[in-house]
Amino acid sequence: MDLRDDLTPFEAVNYFFHKAADIDKLSDAAIAVLTGTYRELRVQVPVRRDDGSLSVHIGYRVQHNGARGPYKGGVRFHPSADLEEVRALASLMTWKTALVGVPFGGAKGGVQVDPTGFSQTELERLSRRYFGQIAHIIGPNRDIPAPDMNTNAQVMSWFMDEYGRRRGHTTQIVTGKPLALGGSEGREAATGRGVVQVMDRAVEVRELGVPRDLTLAIQGFGNVGSWAARLADEKGYRIVAVSDMYGAVHHPDGLDVPALVAHVNESGSVTDFAGSEPMDPAALLTADVDVLVPAAVGEVITHHNADDVRASIIVEAANNPVTPVADAALTERDVLIVPDILANAGGVTVSYYEWVQNNQELYWDETEVNGRLERKLEKAFDDTWKFYTETGEAASMREAAFALAVNRVVEAASLRGYL
Ligand code: NAD
């Protein structure tokens, strides 16, 4: 596949897949299966607004590959959640679950909507209607949704309730639920926790020194970005810049993260945080920091700004934040990129633990969950690093991660007899 700067998100993921297919020496038939998706459902989602009008949105559920287990993937409510983006995110889930070794396939859902102006009742109607439209392909051993951008534990509660109305009470139909409805200890922080864990390892292998000497910039301050900031701050890293969809702030000595979290909880944004200066959100990505953590939307580091990135490590907390052209330029400059399918896999790992706990109706404490998460990610990082540094076949951690993941999916699909 040619390296171009205008690839769609799904083509971009498949660009990385093709590198792995070369390393793993896949057949043309296997490539044909794995560069496509198993099922794509497009639904109309009409939502009654509080003023009596009807707004009509398009929703998707894409199931990419289920060779290794039930389909698994988040649902996002975002204006850019078109079919190509949802396909890309579904395929990333296939590779992510395989890389960390949780027994799921890959799926994703999305509704093309900007829910920022929605009241809570409008959000509930949107969530219930979307779930109702896709419910026939969802099931606790078939496809298990979870939160993603602009969806959260409350949205998962409505999804679970919708399913329960049809099929009876079923906690394991969604993950990322509130604790009161069968959620798991540690799930809310899990993606950010995993981001910080793999960041620690990347800092270690790059011999960058101790956290207090290292600076971080984090794009996005939602579930993933804010938890990554809190946990990195607790370890002593200096978080010097953060942003959200409304703007960016910085402080050269490090932001007071607990106070920032309180400010965001109160005001809804990082902007106007006392003790910080505003900054151009685009400049955050090229700030003079040691580690850059994109934790918001996809395709933010592109051919336009890759050459200006000054961080020596990028930890991809968001999905698909670096385009293939930018990835090649950064790899050429020896910037270490911890790829999304490893860096943000903490979320799906604890989602798996939530599903296990729901199935066995027996619940673990947070220490147990965090310990299991840490061991899983440690192994995934080690496997990837070893493949990257010892085989000589992968030009980057991303290529190594994809090569490992693709191999595992191909093995499962072959054993089941459809490859
Ligand atoms: P979220 O909705 O909780 O937060 C998103 C944050 O990004 C918000 O602070 C928002 O203001 C900000 N944002 C949106 N557009 C932006 C822009 N253009 N520039 C700067 N900031 C912007 O979402 P989340 O769950 O934290 O997800 C963030 C990313 O992490 C997504 O790419 C998602 O796919 C990925 N991810 C999430 C999970 C999870 O468990 N939630 C797991 C794996 C990966």
C-alpha cells in the first residue's frame, strides 16, 4: 500500500496492517479478509429534542473480526464518527485485544452527532434509540459495547437497561458501567493507568531519567487524558501543558493537576485555570517537552506538524492520532512512538475483567484489578519491545505490535477454519 497523506482512517490502519502482513507473510486471502470488516450496520437515529423538534443522526456499529472472541469496542458520539472512522476504530480493537491477549474480537460504534449542547434527557433518548437500533447484533457473547468519546458510565447504564427490557437483566452486555450496576473497580481510570504504565516503560528503555526531570504535554482532558495526568502527576512527572476542545493552558514548572481536575469538574474546561497561561492548542503538539500524550481525537499529528514535534516519546492514548506519513517521519527521527493498540489497551483489559466478574457474579477489589492490569500490560510491552529490538523485522514498536497481533488473529481464524 502506498504511503500517502490523504489516507482515510481505515486505510491508515490497513497501511500499518500491510506492514505486519509482510512480516507475518500472510496469504492474499488472509489479507483480503483482514483488511475488510465482517459486518457493518448503519442506522438512522432520530432524537426528540426538548423543544419538541426532531434531530436525525446517522449511527454505525462495525464488527471487524471475531476470530478470538465476542466483538468488543466502544461507542462514540462525535460529528466525525463516519463509516471510515468507525471501521478504523473497529479494526484497531481487533489488533489491540489480540496484542494484550484478551479473548475478544474488534468492533466499534459511533453516532455522528455533537452532543455538547444536549440536555441529559436528550442524551438519554439518543443513547436508548441508538442502542435499540443496533440491539439485534449485540449480545453478551456476541458484541459488548463500552464507553468512548462523549459516552460514559451513565450511557452504558441506559444501554444495559435497553437490553434488559428486551432480554432480561444482563450485566455483561456492556462494560464501563457504574459500580452500582456491576461495573468494575478500576475501570474508570484503567485506560489512563495503562498509558502511564507504558510511558514509564518507554522512559526506562530510552533512559530518559526520573519522572521529576521529565515534562509532559497532554492533548485532551476527558476520561483518558485526565486520568493519565493524575496518575503521571502522582509519579512525579511535570505536566506542563494540557488542552481540551475549548483551548489549552500551560505552566513551565508543571500544572497543579489535582486543582486542575477540580477546576474542570466545576467549569467543564481546562481553560481559565488559575495559575496557568493560555496557549495555542495546536502549539501543544509541538511543545518542547519530553513526552507527548495525544488523548483526544485521531489524526492530530500529520505531515503538517510531524517535523515540528519536539518530544522524544509519543504515547498514543488516543486511537489513531498519528497518520502513517507522520509515523514514518517521526520514526526516521528516532522518536519512540508507543502505539495506540498498546498504549490505550488498559481500557479494554479492565473491560474484560468487568465482563469476567459479571459472568462469575463475583467481584474483585481495586488492588486485584490493578495488579492484573499491570501484569497484562507489562507482558504486552515486553513482547512488543522484544519483537522490535530482537527480530530485526520491525522498524518501529507499532510494526512489532501489529505483527504480533495479526499473527494471533490469523492463528485463531485458521484454527476455526475460515482462513
Ligand atoms: P472523552 O470524551 O472523555 O474526552 C475527550 C477529551 O478530548 C475532552 O477533554 C475533549 O474536550 C477533548 N477534545 C476533543 N476534541 C479535541 C481537540 N480537537 N483538541 C483537543 N482536545 C479535544 O473521551 P475519552 O474516553 O477520554 O477518549 C479519548 C481518546 O482515547 C479517544 O481517542 C478514544 O478512542 C481513546 N480511548 C478511550 C478509552 C476509554 O476507556 N475511554 C479506551 C481506549 C482509547
